Amino acid sequence: MNYKKLVNFTLFVAGWWTALLYGNALALIALFVVVMLHFVIWRDIRDMFVILGFIFCGFAVEWAFMASGVQEYHSSLPPAWAICIWAMLATTMRHSLVWLANKPVWAALVGFLVAPAFYFNSVQFGPVAWGRPVWECLLAIALVWSLLAAFLSGVLIPLIEQADAAESRAS
């Protein structure tokens, strides 16, 4: 694995733990640090569009989880720290997790298995609670993330890569 990709994934995990354990203020600082270091390392401004897309998608998914009782954040909107985690995850999509690009079945499997573990840790270590029986919540998270990961792998990332290739040919 390329050291840049290892740094990319390590920054995401460190940012995730910071956001989860220390809340909104430090989550915003962690997001700033992760994004700035990301752009120092990769120097690809197109990743900003992926990050912005993840912020909007993350808000919608977290709100849906709240509305359906999967997650209880004890607020009327998803907390900033949760949205920051989504933005930090976006920094990995074209870099340390690029091995999942164009492999929607593998991405769905990874989403199905990994996302529930991250959400489970959020409940164990963070200010979140389950709104339903744990198995229902974990199953809902697994299903949503398997579909989301398959979409990202099979549609969004290839679309971005095609745009990159078209732009390279045009220049």
C-alpha cells in the first residue's frame, strides 16, 4: 500500500475517533485538519465535490436514521460531529478506498460488514443511543450502507474518474 493511502486512511480513523469522543467543536477542528492535510498530500481540488456530496448525503442518511428510530442523537437534527465523520470518510473514497471502485459487489459487502461496526462503536463510546432493538438497528445500517457503498463504487466514483479522463484528454 502506498504510504499516502495509509496516511489517508489513518487520518480518517483518527478524525472519526476525535469526532466521536470529543463532540462537535473538536469534530470541526478534526475535519479542518483532515481536509487540509488531504489537499496537501493529494492536491486534487475535485475531491471537494466528493466531500460536499458526502456532507449532504450524510445529513440525509443520519436524518433518516433518526426519523426511523435507528439512532437517537437527542436533538432535532443530526449532530455536527456525525456530519464531520461523513466528510472525513469522503476523503478516502478516491484514495485509500479506491480499491473498491468499480467493484459494487465487494463495496456492498464491505458496507454491510464495516458500517454496523462503526455505528456500534458510536453507541458504545459516543453520545448516541439505539432507538430500536440493536439487531434491527444494525440490520438497517448494514442494508443502507451496502446499497450506498455499491452506488458509490459502481456509479459515483467511476463517473468522477470518467470526468477526470475526459478532462485529461481535452487538455
